[in-house]
Amino acid sequence: MWLARWEPRLTLAVGVLALACGGDGGGGTGPCTPGTATQLVKTSGDPARWYLNNPLPTPLSVTARDASNCPVPGVVVNWAVASGGGGVNPGQSTTGATGVATTTDSIGSTSPQTVTATPAIVTLPTVTFTATGGAPSTSGAVTVGDNVFTPANVVVQVGSTVTWTWVGANPHSVTFGAGTPTSATQTSGPPFDQTFATSGTFNYFCKVHQNMNGSVRVVH
């Protein structure tokens, strides 16, 4: 009878203990006290295909965890390009409170590129990333429909021209910020061409429908 009365409390205590050790399904997302790092893994896998001779839009990232999947801070990670050219910066980073360490990777002139993340703790494995790339487009084409630019986001090489063509029934504009030419507000007529001489991201919108947005990202 004593065991029957106290079993719910014991079950609750075990559940709390499991969460405290990152035992909420193995993800280590619950509150926990980190132990010694036993794992070093890719935080979000290999990067998506990008463009040669350009930095990746998101950093490379690894996560250090202990045997209970609790994230471990303070693990030093050394980054290096193993093949394919390009470079990483910084060459060394340290995992933070979430167990994550990152570096910015630039793909070189050849693909694929491999980058290694080697922990200073010799018992942990080295993680290898593979990044692939190709040449960016030298032109872009966008249709201006009713309340939508298609595609909403384009990527082109420096010196390329993007052309907007009106296909909707309502008036729209292609309006950039200061320093970049903008189109007239129109329903049809000649396309609007814009050549981009510098790299960067150029956002634009329609003056008539300001929830109608697009961007041009210009890479090397």
C-alpha cells in the first residue's frame, strides 16, 4: 500500500531528473547540466549549393554535446579548408552556451570544397563539411503580376542586368531605396531594366502595394 500511494510522486521525480539530463527525447533541448563532451556534430548539415568565389550566406556550424545530449560550452574547434580552395574565418572558435561553434566559409574557384572542424579535445571526432558551388547567373528576369513579383528573390553576378516585365492588370512599380533607379508606376508598357555594378542585396517594393516585395542579391 505504501508503494501504491507514493508511485505517482516517484514517477514525477524520475521525469524531472530525465529532463535535467537532457532526456526529453534525446535532443538535449531541456534544461541540463553539461558534462564532458563526447560528441561533435553538424548543427544543420552541409550548406546548400552556392556560388564560386563567394562567402556562403550562412555560417558553418557544429554542436558539442555530452553523453546525455546536453550542449557543452567551452569546446575549442579548429577550422580549415581541406580541399577545393577558398577560406574560413575565424580559423578557431569556441562553443557557446548552446554548445555551438561557427565560422564563415568562402568557396573558392573550384567545387566541391571540403572544410574540417577539428576539436581541441582529441577524443572527439573531426567533422567534415562539403560545400558545392557554380557560376552565378549573368542576367535575371522577374514578372510583375498582381501583388507579386515572380521570382521574389533573384541572385546575379556583378555587372548583370535584371529585367522586370509587367503581366498583371493593376498598376505596380519597382521601387528601390535611395541611390538605385526605380521604375514608373504602370500596368503594361516597356520592361524595366536595371544593371547592378556592385555586390550586395538590393531590396525593392511596389509603391501601390507595399506588401509586394522583392530582392536582388548581387555576388562576385
